Amino acid sequence: MAHRTFYDQWHRIAELRVGLRPGISIRRHSYRGECWYVYYEAAHCGFFRARPETHALVLEIGPERTLNDIWRGYADKSPTTAPGQQDFFDLISALYAANLIYVEGGVSETHILERALGKKRKPLPARISELLFFRIPLWDPEPFLKRHTTAIRVIYSWPVLWLVGLLFVWAGAVFLLNADRAFEQSATILQLGNLLPLYVAIFLTHFLHELSHAALTKFYGGHVRTMGIMLLMLTPLPYADLTSVWHFRDKWKRAAVGAAGMYADLVSCALATLLWAYSPPGAINEIALNLMFVTAVYTFVFNVNPLMRFDGYYILSDLVEIPNLHTAAKAQFNALFRTRFLVEQERPNDVVSPRRRAFLIGFFIASNVYRIMVMLGIVLFVADQYFGLGLLVAAALAYNAFIAPVIRVLKPLKSPHFLRKHRGKLLLSSALGALLLIGVFVVPVPDHKRLDGVVEAGERRRIFVPVSGRLAETAVRSGDRVEEGQVLAQFVNSELDLQITGMEARLAGAQARKSRAIAAEAMELAAIEEEIATIGQSLAHLRAERARLTIRSPGMGIWVSDALTGQNGNWIGRGTEIGQVLDDRSYVFQGILRQETADGIGGLEPSDVAVKIEGARAESHSVAALQILPFSRRDLPSLALSPLAGGDTAISTEDPQDAQSVERFFLVTADLGSLAAGPSGLDGRSGWLRMQLSPKPLAQQGLLAVRQFFQRRYKL
């Protein structure tokens, strides 16, 4: 147990006589099959956890002997498990800080806490940070909980839990049916006029959250003596002191208390969802939306996730029976660094099973990555509404997530002993760090840009119905190859046939009258001949129109049509597009070049460009010619690039089918030539164009990406 037998500060407490306070209860707990003893002092809600060998030493403590006598006696009796003087000093300090021991006589007790307080002394930034999370106790909820014990038992009974489950299902179904309206309304939830109602909703739901924790603690036999206001980032929010939960032996009860707050949040969220969905626009609807938004985001983004240090974290900590899970995970990660990199001997407290070590290290890495991701999401969400406030939050995140950890890592470099012991490794690390910086800031690396786009046939002929008619037959199917002049579809028009029949009858009558006029040498012969010419022209036009009811291919290619499917016998009006004939002997790629991506492409050559097509990603297609139109536009070349088809280009909500992008872009046309050897039916497929730009250092590329991000998102 001891890693240091003697301690230069031992004389400060060696002659003190201390004893355990009366009224302390000690309960034996099991964590992952290991025996622990939990000390509990009810008056001040003090807790302490000790292993069996430490517990045996604590039982030796009494005012009849000095601490020096106790330590020497225990060391003589159990030399293999006895702590060193420094460990014993820390043990006494921890017991005193938890208010579990007293000092007999008029001896000053400050020496006991001097080492512990020295550990807690923090620099100015840390003390300022503590002010952001300051707690103010205001209320003892124990009498209130005692008066409402019956109501608490009803609220957490199984019949009520089943009813609440049905409530969750109902509210979830209603939300899914109204999801579009919810997301549309929530886009303006951080507007200045809504901040006060939003804070009231947060405060109210947080109070119910903490009260639910306290109520279930009382339900299981514990007690909660303190509730108050906690300044969370200078925002007053309710809190409850649930320290007595550590007295529960059953881990499932501790986990249930941890989940009780989310239980209250979900009930509030479900009721607010139903009120929002069924209430008319107005103040009540807005209040319900705020409650729904706050409880949903707080529960599903923060509370339920064990990677954040909220309720989900404490539930996981109880279920895996590892108190202070994050601290244990961090200790294992540091131990891995010390043993693998610094090649130091493993400390006794760091010895755990390989399975547990893998879990703790994986949890430490995952929790830190997820925390940074969530905080980045919060920064972007806030900055979208209030840019200046978003920058302040981003600065705080950068300090806590990156700068502060680096400072802690570099802190041992102040120790001459550490520098002498690890001089070789430090020199190697410095050299590797210098090489890394040179690689990032100096060495040019390939720079690629990717443009999303769509493949189109080199030539496409759109086929329209020239004469209104009823579809009688489709001669070819969509996707078939057709030749020039091949029949595509046959229409019939009975009215046109009747007009032709009538016109033929008129022509026959006029010709008969002409014959009689010739025989009689009548004067009207010239007029009759003119009439016959006019009727002949009309008849020729009608016959030409009837011939146009047979639609033929204007050239060789692939017939693409879905307008005629299931239309046999239906009337189709003149001018209706029924398909296209695509010339698949050549293809072009239409790419979208956004303004922030246009930097550095002025001297781009076709040899610097390659195209990949969805469905054939393994094959790269060269470009024969490249053209960039010098004017911007908003008309997308295809809806395949819009979010409706899985694309990344945002389109206008005024008419989603019109394929109008929100931001203007330049159109890049790349001639792919013949792709006969590739897969068939390439027209309309999405893909991307990969441009090889001049090499640049990673730092320059990263700075450009950051500038483009701010330019695109915040119009800076």
C-alpha cells in the first residue's frame, strides 16, 4: 500500500489524538465483486469510502493514542499492508474533510487540513471558473418530502409508470406527425424576445428535475437536506444535494435515482408536446414549445448520454460499480502514458484487469471526443443567433478542451527531477514535435477539391406530343436503344379522323361540281378550282397532323420515358413532354462550383481533373475538355444534387421542384467523351469531380478552410 514510508510533514500531526465522531454509520458495499466500506455522517452528510485494509486502520484510530503510535502499531502488526506516513497523512485529512473525525483537546486542527487545502489551492483562472458554478443552498426539502410520502409512492408505482409509458408513446407519435412544424418553429427559439420565456421554461423544468431526484431518494429511504440555486455559467438554476444516495447498497436503486430527473423531464416533454400540438397559435403554444424544446434537448443530448457528466454518466457509474468513473478513466489513461511512454513502474492503485483498463481508457477517449463535439454544436447554434456570444463560448471551449490540458501536460517540466529522469525522451519528443510543426507549416502537401455534380448525355432530344390524341401503343420501353426514325409511340385522334373524312367528302363534292362546270362551260369554274386547291391544302395539313400521331425517334440513342407508363387509352394534350432520346455516345459532367471553393482554380487543366460516378466509384474517368462558365447562377442542373435526392446543395423552399439553390454558384462542364466501356444508363447519375491544385502546407489549407467556413456561414 505504501509507496513512501516517511514524510517530511509527518511531525505536524504525529502527536494529535483523534477519534471517529459519534453517530457515524459504516456499511459494507460490494463494487464489481470488491469489498468496500462506506462511512456516513448524517449531521453534515459526510461520506468516505475505504478498502478493507484502510478500514482496518481506521478502526484503530482513537483518542487514547496519538496518530504516531497508531501508525507505528499498525505497521508492526501488518507491515505489508500498512500505509506510509504520507498516505496516512492524506487519510486523516480526507476523514477530517468529510467531518468523520474530531481532534481531542485544544490542539489546533489546521495542520490536518493544511495538506488537503494545499492541494485545492488553484490559480486565478480556476477560482474564477468556480464562480461560474457557485452553489447557494436555500431550502431543506426533507419536511416537504415527508408530508408527501404517499403521493411520492403513487407517482413511482408500477401502474403510474405504465400509464406514463403510454403517454410517451402518444406524445412521440404526435411529434412525428408534426415534426416539420416543430423544427420550423424551433429555428427562432433563441430570438431576443423569447429568451426570458425560454429561461423560465429551463428553470421550471430543472426544478422539477431536481425535485424528482429528491423524491425518489426519499422513496428508497434516503433523505435530501439541501436544495438551492446553482450558478451554471452565471445562470441561476435549481440543484439538489443527493449525497445520501451513496448510502444505498443496491446499485439499481442508485441508478434509478439518477434516472428520476429524466423521468420528470420526459413527462414534462410529453405533456408539453401534446399541448403544443393541439393548441392554437398564441402564448400557450409558445410556452409549450419552449418546454418541449428545453426538456427534449436537455434529456437526449446531455442527460441520457453517459459520455457527458450528467445523469447518464452517474447511472453508468452505478451500474458498472466504478465510483468517480471519469476520474478512474483519466487515471488509467495517465497510467497508460506513464507506463508505455515514460516507462515508469505501474503504481499499486493503477492495477486493474485488462478488460476494465480497456473499458476505462475507451470511455475516457470517447467522453472527451463527444464532449468537444457537443460543445462545438452548441457554439455553432449560439453563434448562428448571436455571433459575439458564440465567439466567447468558443474561446471558453478552446481553453478548457485544448489549452488547459496542454498546460497540465507541460506542468511536470518545471520539476528538475522530471527533466533529469526523462531527458532522452523529452529531447526525442521535442524533435518529433519540431518535425511535426515543420510538416504542418512548411512542407507542401497535395491539395484537392471536390465538386458535386451530375452526369448528362452529350446530346439529348426532348420529345413532345405534336398533336393531341389518345395513346394507343408504346412501341419501345424506357431504357431501350432506338434508331433514327424508329416508332416510339402511336396516338389516335378520332376527331382528326372525322375532320379528314369530312374534308375528303368536301373535296369529292367540289371535284364533282368542277366536272359539271367544265361540261356546261360555266363561269364559276375558276372559283371551284380555287376552292379545290384550298380544300386540298387543308386535307394535306390534316393528313400531316395524323401522320404526326406516330412519334418517331429523331436520332440514335436511348429512349428514356416514364410519362407514358400506365397511360394507354388516356388523352394526352399537345405539347406534353413524354420522354427524351439520349445520345450515349458521349457524356458531360455538370459540376457545382461554389464561390468559396473557387480559389486557385484559374489555371486548372483537364489533366488535373478526374470524375467519379456513383455506382462505379472504383473507376476514375479522365476529362477531355473543361469549361467554367464566367457567370453565377442558381438553377441546378439536376434535382439529384438537392437534399431531396441525398445531395448537399440546399434548395429554395419556395418551389422545391424548381431546383433553385439557395446560394449562387458557377457551373463547371467537363467533357467525358465516350464511356461505352462503362456502365450503361449513366445519364442523371450523381458524382463528383476531383481537382488537383498546387500543393500547399496543411496550415495554409486549414486556414483557408476556416476562412471559407466563416464566409459561407456568417457572411464575413
